[in-house]
Amino acid sequence: MAVSVRAGVAIGAWLVTRDPSVFYQPDTPTYLAPARELLAHCTFTVGGQPELARTPGYPLLLVPGVWLGHPVAVSIALQIVLSALTVAGVFVLAHELFADRRVARIAAVLYAVEPLSVVYSAVLLAETLFTAVVVWSLVLISGYVRGGRAIELVGGTALLAASAYVRPAGYFLPLCLVVLLVGEAARSRRWGRVGPLVLAGAAAVVVVAPWQLRNRALGFRGMSTISGVNMYFYNAAALRAAHTGMSFAAAQAAMGYLNDSVYFELHPEQRTWRPGERFQFMADAGRREVRADLARYARIHVAGMVRVLVDPGGLEMLKLFNLYPSSGGLLDRILTDGVGKALLYLLRTNPVAMGVLVLLGALLVAAYGFALLGLMTEQRLRDPAVVLLVASTAYFVIIAGGPVGGSRFRHPVMPVVCVLAAAGLRRTADRLSPAPTQ
């Protein structure tokens, strides 16, 4: 089912548009470029220079398609397989948590038709691979919590750390979960679990250390310079826009976003700096601006978290069929004019898009409702494995906040929502079923 739904959407988009560019988004070329140089020179570079913005996980997935000369068709086929593996992971995770094959089947069906997972399996972005790695990591870690072996914990934590090579958003999650599990071990006085947890934390550090050391040698302290770009050209730019009353896009332009001429006019001393050093400056300068007006930024960040949670993602589906622009659009208007005015503008200019948003929004609200029902019954918040999944969900929502927040970054959250919603649906079905007669 998962394969047929995803393949159907991808094939449908091609038949309707006959345009391979619908499978691209603005970030796609930044993954394809290092994939081509990996294939040509076995180096992770762009234009012969070390690549700092992208980590190598997703470009490696693109290499077979580039090698065969069909990057779109081959990569989407691989992503459909990966998404199907994620559906299988959702089944295993639900069964592990609730020991109920019916709940597991419902969870798998829900994720098989979940809109974000369907759309992003047909787009050349890292989301599908990232979510597959995260889900199977959580399967292993939850198996350990359920009484499994330490090797599951260490393997799951190492795999979760490896997700940072696909999307740096996964960087802090392994240690967050280890700290959470150490707290649970202390609370329940199960001191024998502390040793494996320390080993798991060490494994996570070992996995990411080589890339961090490589980047440090190039002048940047972190997994990806995208964090520096986001901190400076998004978070700090949003604060400047709020201070001055200019639009968010105008604030970015004034800072030199995507325009080296403007940027170097503002920072002429950086013309001779290495790229890594420039991005480190952006990260540090952006953090200083955020710290200087933390209260105002907190509101901006929380607004982004809300968008992550409530944006149905319908516009991404429309982009696949050339029914909505691939960049700009609603998010830019929300950041400039607010949600209300942006939605009114969308209703006037594209009622079809508004209708899709309303429909998918209703489905998302229903999913959240059933997930909350599944979470709040039978004291499941006292279950360490369930708490682990809730913490993972909260982590992704929090880290995706700010001006960049949108439905795309909810992608790794939806498997957990589907697992919990399946439990809620099962409980609802049991309540509605007539009692057996004697």
C-alpha cells in the first residue's frame, strides 16, 4: 500500500506536468552538486572546495541516480523504498509499545497515507532518508527500554547520531534521550542501566566526531554551516525586521543574503577569510543578536514551532503538480503580514490551495486528537518508552522553530503521531463496539 500510494503520486505528478523540476525544491541543487563531485572525484566538495553546508548522507543516496544519468527517477524510487521501510518501522514501533498487532497495523496504515511522507518521498530532499533513520533508531532504543539488550541501545543511539549526517537537526537528540534514560534509571534505582547508557552516549559522540573535526579544520565549529546561515540570515534577520518594521525578505536582503556583493560591502574584512570562518562569524553574530533580545526572539521561535505543528503541508502537494510556486508564497507573507492576512490573501488568489489546506488541516487535527487520546489513556505517560517518543517529538518541534519553521520539519514527528493515533483509534473503536451478548 505504501509503495503504491507514493509511486502513484510521483507518477501522477509526472503525467500531469511532464516537468522534472516539480520534483526539485530550492535546496535540491545543493544536494546534487556534492553528489556529482562524490561520483566524479570521490571528494565531498563543490567546485573543488570542501562542502560545508551539506552533510554527506543524502548526497550519497543521490549518487546512484547521478551515476545512471537519471537522478530524479532513481532517487525517487529509492525514497519510495525507504518510505516503505519507515512504514514497517512504524508497525514495529507500535507493536513494541502496545504489544497489540491491531494497533500496529492501524499505525502502519496511517503512516502509509500520511500526506507529508507521501509528498516528500517524491521530492529530492533529505526528509525521507532522515525519517527512516530516526524511526529505526527509535525502534532499537525502545526495544532496549522494553527490556532488550544493551547492544540495541548502543546501536540505536549510534544510528540516531548518524542521522546528523543526513540532516544536522538530529545532532543533539541522541544525548538528549540518553540523559532522559539516565534520569529514568536513577528514578527507578536501576543503576545497572547507567553503564550501557554511558556507553551509548560515547558511541553517539564517536559517530559525529570525525565530521566535526573535519569542519573545525576548515574554520567552522559544527556539523553544517546551515546552522550559521539560519542563525544570522533567518533568526537575526527576523529580529531586525521586527525592530525596523521592514519585511523579513527586505531585512535579509539588507544583510546580504544570497548576495555576496552586499555582504562583503558590509564586512569587507571577510573577503580574505575562509568560508568556514565566515559562517562561524554568522553563527556567533546571530547568537549575539538573539541573546540581546531574547524575549522578542522567543515569540518568533514559538510562532515557528506553531507553524511546524499546524501547517498541513497541502501546498507541498500542490507544488508537485505545478499548482503553487516552488518558493516564496505563503511563508513569506506569514512572516511579513501575519497568519490571518496571509490566509486571506491565499483565499482570494488561490481558493484551490486554500481548500486543500482546510482538508488536510482537518485530517491533521483528527490525527492529533486521536494521538492525544492514545497518549492520555492507561497512564501511558508513565511508560518510559512512550515518554521517549514524546520527547523525540518535542525535540524536533522545538529545534525547528523560528522563521524557518514549516510543515517540512514536522516530517520526522509524524511516525510518532501515527503510532499514538493508532492507539487512540483502537480505544475509540473498542468503546463504540457493542458489548458481547451472553
